[in-house]
Amino acid sequence: MNAANSEAQNQQSSPILPFRLPSLGARPESEKTIFLIVIALAIYSVVRNLMQAAVRPLWFDEILTLVVSRQPNLTAIWNALKAGVDGNPPLFYLIERVASGFSSNEMFAFRLVSALAFACTFICLYIFVQKRSGARVAFICAVLIFVTPLNNKYSLEARPYSLLVACLGLALVCYQRLPAARWTVGLLLSLSFAESLHYYAVLACFPFFLAEIVQVFSTSRIRYWVWLSLFSSLIPALISAPLLVNLRHAYADHIWARPELMLIPMSYGGYFRLNALWGLAIAVISFLVVIAAWGRGRTQLELTGGRESAPASEHALVLGFLALPVVDVFAARVAHGGAADRYYLPAILGIAIVFSYVLSKITPAGFQLIAALILVAVAFQEADVVRAVLRNPHGTDSRAPVLSLLSDAIARNDLPLVLSNAGGYVELSHVAPQSLNQRMVTLVDPPNAVVYAGTDTVDRLVIELKSYVPMQVYDFKPFAAAHPVFLLYSDGTGFDWWPNRLIHDGAQVELVAKQGGGTLYRVALNRDAAAIH
């Protein structure tokens, strides 16, 4: 079938849908129109995400970003990371330091880079898929990431994950256009940049090494400059390796996020708000689709309109991205490191590309149906977001009820106010008025945190953090000796373990009030039991 016949078939009325989507085919003017729509959506995503980011309070990890980024120079940043205040390479904090100068609103400024990075990822994914599948398929696959955590969560966070995915998206575009010199340099720079943002980027570069190995075996030709670029991109990881070693020594024994095998299907499912069973199905089907296309020797990304088919190395590249949760979890288990689904976000790019394999081969009616479902889902999601922003442009601070409860508590008595969750204390102290901050404290006891919460990560982080931020953080024993009676606020989260510890020690714990999802207690210590414990 030639391109003209294909275009005519795409314009036929769908027997499934009572309407037709706009027919934007392979014609140059159509592709130009779609690309303009992509740019418009990218700009919209930046505006939308920054409007949300500007009113959303910083959470614990973002406060770590802020603290390290505000160190006076690179040496101070390096020393803070060496002490274990946070767990990313220095370049990320230098970028955030620059971004923080664009606005006095720290929530806006420190999240600016992540919002821009999502827009970059969106455009890069479109460009990558468009080369093999055409504009229509590329547009639908790129729009798909709007319903993933890349857009709904990490484009709103002052953390490196969104920027890391953007770098890898750019690396995809560069690799697809090798061995041209400028794209080889682009591959080097994008991967080096990724390696400078997060330690797990070393594993995220695995798909490119896999693809180039397949390239060697399938063509019997070694692209020396490409290999030089790949290995040179590892230099930033080697430079920051001492920081990673320090992190491992400080936190690996009782890390908060353990690399359980169940995390693999949970990650695949979580990317689309589905459970682990659906995640397993997504992973298995995606792998089978790519393997089947590879086995046939012709890519599912190839259009009948004469577009260049993908080489075997590109199939391997997609498989590598799909396999990232599997590779990273097993690597973390071997290295006794931490694991969380956000570390494997680049796998979303692999899933979106696999989706283009399918869309390129289904009937026009099937394409119309699937495209309509995705566009409607995105439209409803974005309508809810825009409606919420317009109704409450200043946002709703979920911590306001808690701050109100705690402020009322210190006004009624002169007892010390202990926040059970040390991480929650850091978040509240960052926004609390001075009068409340003078009375709020948190307690740390890493050995007992392991006993009651299974991890001492937060306790150890807060201990290091107090050297850089004025906070009232105390070891339990001297605090208990000086204050046998105090107020305790418990938020009920996984890191909130002090109520269980105090009850075990025989303390008298009395309910005072409940508000904002938390509980306020009055605690009277049993000195004898505490001493024995």
C-alpha cells in the first residue's frame, strides 16, 4: 500500500466511533501542524505545572535540595553531600542554586527546572517516535506521558528525576541519529549530564550500551566514536563516586527503601496508577511486542508510507529502557542500596515507545478509538487540574490545620512540644511561625528507630541536617531526663514510631486532641522503665 492509499484509508469513517478525529497524516503540512500542537502543549505543561508548584509546600526531600543548594560555594555543597545531608551528585544543586535566583517564591524557583524538563521530555519523545512512526502516532504516544507521574508528580518537585528523564529523552533522539558527529557529541553531553544528576543514572545508561553491542553484532562494524562517547559519559559518575560510597556507609545498613522484588511489577503499574498485577501485564506484553517485532526483522514502528525502519540496535534500546526496573532492583540488591519506583522513571519512555509499535500496525478504526480514549483521559485530567487552580489560585496548605492545632497547644500550656515524625518536623518547622518553632522539637534515636520503624534513615538525615539548619533536634535520653512530661504530636505515618516506643517503656500517654489527620498526646514518662530500656 502506498502513502496515498494509506492516507485515504485513514480518512474513512470509523465504524466504532460516531465521529472522526482530525486526519493528520504524513503530509508535510499535517506534520508541521502536529508539531506546533506539541510545542503548544509543552508550553501549557510548563505554565500549568508552575502554577501548581508555586502554591504547594515543599516536602522533606525538597527541603534537603533547598538546604544543600543554598550552601555558599561548590566546596560547601560537596562537604554537605559528603556528610550525607542528601543523596545526589553536586551538579543538581548547582542548577537549583541558579534557578533559585529567578523568583523569591522558593516553591516556584526550585521547581522551575523540573517543569521545564518535563516539557523537554515530551518534545523529545515525540521527535523520537515521529522518525519511525509519523506525526500522528508520535503525538498520541507523547501525550500518553501526561497521565504518568512524570507530569503529575515529578514535574512539580525540586528533585532531579524530571531533569534526569529529560536528559535520557534527548539521548534517545541523539542515538537514533548516529553516527553523525553532532549527534555523537549530543549523546555524550546528554548522558554525561544525566550521570551528573543522580547516581542511578549509571544504570539508566545501560540501554545505550546494550543497543551499541547489538549494533556491533548486527552490522559487524564498531563505531569507535560512539563507544568513546558512551564510556566518556561515565566520567561524572566516577568523580562523584566518593560521595556515593559515603552514602552507602551511612545509610545502607537500614535503608528506608529496600529493593524488594515486588517493587518491579509495582513500578510498572504505578506509572499508570494501576496495581502490581496490571504492572506485570504491562511489562510482559511490552517485552513480547518488541521481541516479536525484532524477530520479524521489521519494526512495528515502520510506516507503510516508506519511512526508514528501525535497526536492531533501536529494538535493543527500547528493551533496555523497558528493563530498567528489573536491572535497577537487582543491582540495588547486589550493592545493598535503596530502591524506589521514582529511580526507574525512564522506563516510562520505553513503554510509550512500545505503544507506538502497536499504534503503527492497528487498523484506522482501532487507532481512532485508542487515540480518542487517551485524549479524553488527558483532557479530563487537565480540566480537573485547571479547575482546581482557577478556584483556588493560592492553593490549600494541608499543613495549616496541623499548625493551628500545635499553635493552640503551646498557647494553653508551657510543656515542650515533640513531633514524633522527625521528617514531618523538618517540613513543619520550615513553614511554622517563629513562636511555634521556639517550642517545637523532635527526638532522634537511630538504634530504636530500626527496632520500631525498620529504618534509621530519617533519624540520621535529620541529625546531619541540624548542622546546616537551625532546628531543635535532641537525643532522647538527655531530653527525657530534663522533660519527664511533654506533648507529643503523632501523624501516623511509617516514620512515626515514638508512640509505640513510649508505650513500650511504660509511659502514660493520654489523648489531648485530634486534627489535620494527626493526634496530640500528653506523655508522662516512667523513669524507671525508661532507664531499664
